[in-house]
Amino acid sequence: MFTPQPIGYVSSPFTDPTAIPKGCGAAHPEEGALQILPEFEAGLTDIEGYSHLIVLWAFDRSTGYDLMVTPPTDDKPHGLFTTRSPRRPNPIALTIVELLGREGATLRVRGIDMLEGTPILDIKPYLSNIPAEKLRRGWLAEAEARKAASLQIS
Amino acid sequence: MFTPQPIGYVSSPFTDPTAIPKGCGAAHPEEGALQILPEFEAGLTDIEGYSHLIVLWAFDRSTGYDLMVTPPTDDKPHGLFTTRSPRRPNPIALTIVELLGREGATLRVRGIDMLEGTPILDIKPYLSNIPAEKLRRGWLAEAEARKAASLQIS
């Protein structure tokens, strides 16, 4: 296997994990930057043509994991691999960001849900979608439906 | 940083990298399996409710990288981070697969583009799409348009 190395770091408005919106319908409108290390800048050539990027990064402030997790979106436990929990056997995270602009090795992006100083592992182009009519979202869809129903009742 | 560890291995019809379809419009209809290690099986609880999964895996047969890459889809070089090249500073790959079924720690899936025996790093639920009208795909869209135009001419 490989040894993970940062290709850059996130500039984020978030310094406290509890301030990052989580759970059902959490929006991530925050802007920030991906500060890529100078030695990798050439790898960003032509990236301006893409509207969205896949960012892989390390949950560097998370330790250990449990195989059953009760996520913020539900009151029942579910398998770890059906959740986005930061505590995982390989603590690799994935965020889709909107690319707003580039200045040299700095990518200005919208959709930041990382903490300030988070190490970035990789950037890939976002190329295509799964057709919406083919997508099923398991327990999360059920939890959202329950939440919506309880809001209508109350 | 963390030390990557396999949570399982891919059962794939592909044993030769050159047999995997690549480039413009490459479809990946192949079926295979994600053989998760027994000690992680509980983490799959409730995964049957999801139609699509994000699989993170290691390009374990790739070494080194170049920051400029000429991909199979184009005849011009582009920045590494605008491509899906297997040769990357952190050789982590991402594949979206359709979940066909589960037997214990084995997930039968469609959309395999990994080699037989590839180590799996993580599985995450696929939850949402970027609206198609907001998606721009940079040099890849241009290369596809050029290819389509040349097919019309010839």
C-alpha cells in the first residue's frame, strides 16, 4: 500500500467541528480555498474548465471507529459504510465542491465542509451523475420522510 | 496521517488493465463483487437500501506520477488533477457502483472497473447529484465534441 501525503491544505471558515452543518438537508454554502502545494501546481492545468471537483481529504482529527453508528440524521444505528461518519478504518473523506476560480496553486471553492488546515489527498474531475430516477437512498430517505412527517404534524 | 489498510478486495472479471474500457463514453456494465473482510461485515448493516455506492480503492499496481498527462480521451496533455489517471501522488481511486445484492460480507455490484484482487479502502453511500444544468466538464467535453464532429465528417 501507499503512504498518504498531503497535496495541499484547506483554508476554511470552520475551526470547530461542531460548527459544520450536519444531517438531513444540511447545506454547505461556505466558501474557502484549496491551497495546493507549489510542487503540485502544474497538475491543476486546465482545471478552470470544470464546474465541480471531487476532493479527497483526510479526517486528520478523527481516531478509531465503530462498525455501528447512530448518525445525526436518525435515532437508530446503521452500518458504518452506510454513513459519512469521520471515524472509519481508512479515514478518507470526500467532498464535492464548486470551483469558483483559480489563482496559481489556490482554488477558490464553494461547498466547504472541512476544518481549517485539513490535509488534501487528491482532486478529481466530477464528470457525471447517476440518473435521479435510479437512485435509492436507504435509511437516510426513510429518516428524512419521518422527519418531514413529524414537522407536518407539529 | 493514517496507514491505509484494506477493508476487503474486489472480485473482478478483469485481470489485465488493458482490458478495462477507458476514454470517451466508456461504459462499465461488468458485474463483480466487493468481498469485505469478515471483521468489517457489521459495517454493511442496512446497505441493501442503497442503489449506488461510492467505492474508494487503491491503485495498487501503479507507481509514480506525472503532473501533465495525455489521457486516452484526448491527444493533448492536461493537468493530472483534471484526469482519472491511476498514477497520482496518493493512488486512491473512486468508482460509483450499482448495488445488486448482498450475501453476508459480499456485495454484488455492477460497474466494476477495477482489477481482480484490488484492495478496497472505503465504501460510502451515494446520496445526491449535482444538477446537470450546473455541470461543466472542461477539456473532456471539448474532446468529446471534437470526436463526435470527426465521426460525423468521416
